[in-house]
Amino acid sequence: MQRTDIARDWHGKPYYSLDSYCKNTFHHKCYKIALNARMSCPNRDGTLDTRGCIFCSRGGSGDFAVDILGKSMEEQIAEGISNFGNKSIGQDLIAYFQAYTNTYAPVDYLRTIFTEAIAHPQVVLLSIAPRPDCLQPEIVELLAQLNQIKPVWVQLGLQTMHEDTARDIRRGYPLSVFEDAVNRLRAAGLEVIVHTILGLPGEDQERMFETLHYLNDQDIQGIKL
């Protein structure tokens, strides 16, 4: 993570981790609660494809989210806290929306669920993981508004900079769409974290490093490997 307004203690690691960021910013460990907003994905509903990306599980990469059947965001957070046991009592939480494409819905619905999540007194940060091609202007505007209440991180799934690999994994959008999303999010004052996958089919160490070098030149604030 990148922040210029806080002292950086890396806590003995050779990189600046999420754990160190939370300890430096909030002065103790934070717990990530995986939430499910009951959405689909254009790579699954037939808009782009029906098979999804090859790395995405049947649960839309939301396999660690709590059981969502009939549960509100508040109830999901409560269940997530209970899954941590006594460790998370009184601790700060990150509300993490990951399953499927969690901006793939009308903006009014997104406003309702995201606002409900950040309204929880233990939640200090909202983290969402959408596709770069599912960030319409009104959604970016909403996230910017929420960012004035509590910090909002947008975690974009790039996986690789290489267009041939992107086609092989059925990512469904070109690199230019990712770059446009980053520029618009940063212009709105939002922090951007990028998901990458090391060891994708056909990618050797050189190609993996090319993706990382590419990201070093982007205005992003974190990388998730």
C-alpha cells in the first residue's frame, strides 16, 4: 500500500503488507469480512461469455464469504465476526465485496448495500473488487461519495498485462479498459489495488515480471498477488 501521510513500519517484512498498513493506519490488526452482494458477472450471464474467467470458482471467487441466503449486509457482517471468534471482538473490520462482479447492478442497489456495510460501527474501510469494464461514471461517482464517509478501496482484477494470456483466461476486456478505469478512479480520489496471478498458463518468469514492471508505472496504491 502507498500512503505518504503515515510513518511506514514494515514490521520486519521485505514488503509493505496489508497487515502493516492496517497497524500503521489504525494502530492494530484489522479483520477482513468477506461479503456477498448477490450479483452476477457479464462473463457469466451471457453478456460477454457464460463460462467465466478460467481462474474464477463456481462461487465467483467469493468462496470465503458467509452464507448469504436471505441475509442483510448487517447479518452477514455479524456472522463474519462470529466466525473469527473472540479475536475480532472490538477490532476494526474491512468490509470486502469480492464475489462475482460486485458493481454489476443498478447504482441505487449498490448505494443501499455499500452504505449498509460502512454504517457498521466496526467497519473502517470498504473494499470492493469489480471488473474494470463494470465501472460506469455513476458508479465511480457513488464510490467517491462513500469515500468521503469511510475509505474506499477498489480492487481491479487485471491478472496479467499480456493480451494473449488475457484471451486464454477469458478475461474479456483489453488493457486499455483497465488503464481507463484506473485513471477515472484516481481522478475521483479513490485508491486502487490490482489483482495479479503469477504462473498463468504460458507465462514464464519474464512475462510475470513484465506485468509487475508495467504496474510500477501505473497510478495504483497496492498489488495483490
